[in-house]
Amino acid sequence: MIQRPRGTFDILPEEMPYWYKIEETAREVSALYGFSEIRIPTFEATELFARGVGDTTDVVQKEMYTFTDREGRSLTLRPEGTAGVARALIENGKCSDAMPLKLFYIINCFRYEKPQAGRSREFYQYGVELFGSDSPAADATVIALANAVISRLGITGTELQVNSIGCPSCRPEYHKKLREFFAANEEKLCPTCRERLKTNPLRILDCKNEDCIKLCEGAPKVLDSLCSPCAGHFETLKKYLDASGIAYTVNPKIVRGLDYYTRTVFEFISDKIGAQSTICGGGRYDGLIKQIGGPELPGIGFAMGITRLILAMKACGSEVEEPMAPSLYIAPLGERAQLYALKLSAGLKEAGIYSECDIVGRSLKSQMKYADKIGAKYTLILGDAEIDTGRAILKNMQTGEQSEVGVSDIDALRRLLS
Ligand code: ATP
Ligand code: MG
């Protein structure tokens, strides 16, 4: 028995109503906010993620699925969507389009992580990116979009946490303060964080190690180190969120896992899905496009983990649409009736009616059992006599009521069934 690779999962038909609801809601709300869909390759040059996501991040250092193709190129399965979208904009000359440019995507991503509830090695994201505005109004717009999607999915009990991590002009000063603070406590840090102390001390605040978390409580706060433009940006964003009636808390410990973030970072946290509780993470990445070879172009976006959304929807008892049950089940008796039933069923489908007929060769009794099992609303038994007279018995499976109907007039049948 060959098993699926560790950290991957099959999405079975019974789960699909959740996926459909999320995808439909994402498309609908994105459209309401003027975001258009973009599709990008599943793999990219490794260099894109090294530069775009950042060499010092966990994602690049430990989590990428990187391989060499037959021509010796280093390629990587996308661990996230933003870098690929940014690359696509530059490559397709879209950076000089009318701004803002608003895009969304629904993609699978790949990260070599320790699989657990809400964390897998292949996972799915709904993400949006807004380019060409550095105004806090853009930040407020994408946060409002995320908020609308979450609430339309029937997910309650989430908390929006926001923070600002500054910009290239004020962050070095903050890095210095962090280095000083952690250098004094270096022996208490985990080995990874001792490395981070040299390369990117901000990442220490994101560490999941118990001792590091404890130590971080006393660390200098990024909000105390913001330059005045960054502080102003953050204040204005909070004002816009207040005005939009979007509740939030400021959490100075949110730094996000990826390097390209500047200023605003935010997460939506669910209180109902266990330890992997971040259902949406996002932030501003004003340096990204330049970083990967494009012009100066600010951007802000977020990504939601679809499996975590589903866990939250289930915990909240969100309603999803059940798969369609057939309006009619046709039970043919004999060869002639089989042919007739196939034709009748096809005609009904053409008229937009979902009908099933036996294609297994079951006995009448087990056909009726099967019709009941698949939730058919009506059944129709067809034998030679019915075909000769053109009339058959239609049985309402809920009430048991039976009536005689003409079977040659599809239109009349359609009216009866709908
Ligand atoms: P986390 O702190 O949970 O590792 P992250 O900062 O690595 O999250 P992002 O890169 O911002 O996550 O991805 C956005 C969202 O995608 C996350 O908030 C989460 O919902 C989802 N996500 C990230 N990694 C995984 C994974 N391995 N499995 C399932 N969902 C994931
Ligand atoms: Mg992660």
C-alpha cells in the first residue's frame, strides 16, 4: 500500500461543501472590493523566495521544497504567494498600470514543517495583494476585506491583532536595542535564536520556544522605536479601523514570519481551533518589489489558511450548502427500458434537472433502496408497459404519494419535478 507523503492530505467529496463556500465567499468579497484573480506558477526560481521572502526566515532556511530540474536549475515549490505575484507584476509590465492594483489568489503552498492539526506540508491559502498605495487607507481596506470574508464564513470569536514593525529607517535602531537586550540573556535563548541574534533579531520575537517566549516579554517594544512617519501611519490606521467599526487589539509581539514586511502587520486569531490559531496573517511589504528587481512600489496583503478556516467554520457550526440530491431516480426494468431511461435522464439534465437512472443492473428492490440512500426526491419505474403506454408512476419519496405521469413530454416532467 503506497501512502500519501507525510504532511499532505486528501480532500474527500464530503469536505467539498466547505471548500466551495470558502472559495465562493473569497471570490465574491474580493470582487466587491475590486480585487481580480491572478494565477501564478506552482514553482519558481529558488532565488525569488531567497530574495523575496528573505534569507533569514524559517521559511527559506528550513521549510522550502527545493529541487534541481533536468537542466540543473534550482526551483522551489511556492511556500507562499506574495513573492510570485510580485514577480508576475514586474515580468508582465504591470507595475506601471493604473494604481492601485488589487489582486487575489487561491493556491496551494508547500512548506517542510512538522505536521499537526492546522499545519501541513501542502496547504492552501486565499490571499490578496494591493499594490501602489502606501496610505493607511490601503491597510484599512485589506483588513476590512479579511474581516468581511471571515464574518461571511460564519466564523466568530476571532481577534484582530495589529502592530507596526517600522521601516528601513527606524528598524536598525530597534534591531540594536533588541541585540543589546538579548545579548545580555544570550544563554537563555534557543540555538536558533542565538543565530537570529546575529542575522535578524526581530525573528526572536516570533520564536515558539517556551524559554524564548518568556524572555521576549521583557524585550524592548517595537512601537517605542518607530520613526515619526511610521508612528503616524500606525495611528492613522487605527483611526480608520475605529471609524470602520473593526475591533482590534495592538499586539507588539506580532512580527510575522517573512522578511519583506514593513510597518503594518496583522493577524486574525481564532479562539476555537487550538494551538495553530492564526487563520489570517498579513502586512505591508513596501520593499518587496524593489527587492526582487522591480521599481519602488508599495504593497500590502494577507493570506488565510484554508484548512484553519474550515476548522473554525466547523467549530462555529457555519452552514454550508449540501451537495445536490437528484430530483428524480429512474428505475428501468429490462434492456428496452434501460435505453429509454438513459435518454429520458439525458433529456432532463438538458432541461436542468438532476436525474439518475440505474447503470449497475440492480434489482428493482435494491434500486429503490439506492434511490432512498442518495436522497432522490421522486422515483419513476419504467418497464415495457410504461414505454408502450407512455405513462408511468411517479412516487414522491418523502410523502409516499404516487401519481401517474406522461414520460414522453420532458417539459411537463420538468414542471412536475421543479
Ligand atoms: P504560523 O505562525 O502559523 O506558522 P506563518 O506566519 O508561517 O504562520 P503565513 O506565511 O503568514 O504564516 O501564512 C498565512 C496563513 O497561512 C497562516 O496564518 C496560516 O493560516 C496559513 N498557514 C501557514 N503555514 C501553514 C501550514 N503549514 N499549514 C496550514 N496552514 C498554514
Ligand atoms: Mg510558519
